[in-house]
Amino acid sequence: MILMRPRKRFHGQIFLTWLATYPIARTVIEMFRGDKERGVYVLSTSQWISILVALAAVVLFVYLRKTRAKQVPTTT
């Protein structure tokens, strides 16, 4: 996330990137937990929530990139 800061195109881009990548990491970690009861359809409840959060972050990222890319001044 720190490496993205100099190249950010709109306000909130770094947060949205974190919001999209954290659920992926959480889902992978949960696969190795070894719980007997996983939840619904093999995935745990937190994995389903993580998938929804990641999808929402990607949709918001695309929307904000298109609408706010011109608002952030470029620094040299």
C-alpha cells in the first residue's frame, strides 16, 4: 500500500485497494483453520462476507477511478 501512494489517481484509492485485498487474504487464511463446520456451501460466514466486501470494493474502485481521476493534481 505504501508503494501505491506516489501513483494514486484519486482519493480513497489506497483504502479501496486494502478493502479489496484484505478479504482475499482472510479467505485464504480461513481455508487452513481446520474448523469442522465451515458454514454455508463449504465457505464460512466470514468468507462469504469477505467476498461481498471485495466485490463492493472493486465496483467502487472502478466507479471512482472513472469519475474522480481528474480531480487529484499530479505532483512531480
